[in-house]
Amino acid sequence: MRATAILAGLAALLLWGCSGSQKPGEEVSGGAERGGKKTPQDFVQIDKETTPQERKYLEVGRKFIVAVAAGEHASAYVMLSSHARARMSLNQFLAPENDKEAKLNEKNALKDVSAESFAELMGKVVAQYGPPVKPIDLHVQETDPQILAGKADGLEALSVMFAIGMMPKDIPAGIRRASLRGQVRCRFKPEDLKQAAEEMGMTPEEVEQDEELAPYYTLKQVLVEEGGELKIGYFEFLPPSMAD
């Protein structure tokens, strides 16, 4: 479900801020119509109020999250805009523990990131959350140009944080088109599975079979228009949130 601006903002303040059944390039077959019948492949949130333009945004975002969940890092890299490749911070892949760590990561951001370096950074996401399994959600978070540009005050400023996070200011506001948010379910890391089983009073096999207990991470995407095409202008991987 889409969070309200207030809930989204509170979650952002609190948190600072897998091979899939589909393959990169496959088309969305209707998406997950809210209130309708769902299949294991349905994870894109589409309803009667979803505009044709939002469907285009979701299609681009779907291809990216499917590539990420499938471990197809080269395919995901191809979808990145020149702005996304020009600069990447570790903060985009692993949520920093504190402001000091966040500032240090920003100071040491990588420039002109290659496909190989991107794959290495993605490896840190896998090490943190566990091997990805499949996408379980994707929805349009924001399309308001003012929010995407970061020009907002009061509670709307919290919406900005939730929508674009630490997106660099030097990425032109005029090319920002939409913020998407989704989740990827992962497999338990061995040590986490053992701990979860002990805490739940279940066997490791029982824990693994219960999808409600499965770990996951959130993937935030900000789409930009570059050269007449929609591309991933910015992204962040985030830990589970009460707003998910």
C-alpha cells in the first residue's frame, strides 16, 4: 500500500532515509490490480487510477527491479542514466549507521562507476540482506515535480526525503519524472536463519517455508528522462520500514 506523506516522512526519519520468476525484458501482464486476483508474478501495483504515463514509469522500474532480483547486474547497469553512473555513494547500497558515516561515504563517493564496480557494490547488498529471490512490490511513490526537485517545506519536506532520499542536487530537476518504491524478498543468511528459528521456536525449514518471515529490502528508484528515454537517474537500497 502507498504510505501517506506523514507516515512516509516519519519512516524516513527513523531509518535515514534474490533469481526471480521473471527475467529482464519480460513484459508486465496486467500487473497486480488491487482487489483483483494475483499470481506469483504479480508485484506491480496497478489500479484503475493508474495513468498511462505511470504505467510507463512502472514498466521501466519493473525491468530494473527484476534485473536486480535476478542478480543480472550487467542488465541493471545498462538501465542507469549517465547521472547515476557518474557518481555513486556507498550510502545508496547500505544505509549508514549515523551521520558521521553518511558524510564520510558521501565524501568518498565513486566517480564514473563501471559495470564491474557496480556489480561489486551490489555484492555488498547481497551480503547485507541475503541472496535475492524475487520482487514482491513496486509502486509509483511520487510524480509531483516540486517534490522530485526537492523544493518543499514542512511535512512536504518529509515527502521529499521519502521520495528522493539523498539524490544529488546536481541531477537536473527538469529531467526528474517519478519516484518508485518496491521490495525484493531474500533468502535468509545461514546465521540469521539459525537465530530466527531459535527466537521463533521453529525449525529452520519451517522458517524458510513461511514467506511472511522472509527478509527483504526496499529499492527506491528515481526515473529521469535522458535522450528521450526513461532511465534510472538515482536509486537507494533500504532496510525494512514500518511504511512498507
